[in-house]
Amino acid sequence: MAQSAGQTLQQLNAQDISKTFERTLQVFQGNREQFPELLKDAGSFLLQYARKLSRPQLYLAAGIIAVGAVALAIKLADELEEGEVHEING
């Protein structure tokens, strides 16, 4: 039986959500060293909760990740044109 959005959100771990959101903000604010950890956190979060989400919620999550990736790519391209991006040594 399908779960309601409220039931699904109650099952999600608030620490996982906050950690992923915090890393996202750090990357958008210019802390490029956090980018690999952001990818790791977002990927593990999505894989861990993909089975708990309904199909529309899963599509919405994938869309949000895609929009975020495009926004980050545009921001990085703009900074690259201005010469503000430096190589990340990882």
C-alpha cells in the first residue's frame, strides 16, 4: 500500500537531510573541497531512501538533484570565465 508523504518524511533521518543540505550550502558558497563529500552524501541518501519513496517522490528527488547539478555547473562555468575557480586537489 502506498505511504503518504507525511509518513515517508517521518521515516527519513533528519541528520542525513541536514548534513546533505549543509554540504550543499557550503559548495554553493564557494567551499569546493566539500563537493566530493556532497556527492557521496547525496548519493547514499538517495540510495538509502529510494525504496521508501513513492514513484512521484523519487522523480521529484531526482529532478531536484538534476536542477542542483545544473545550477552548480552554471555557477562554476561563470566563475571559470572570471578566473575565480582553482583546481581542487583531492
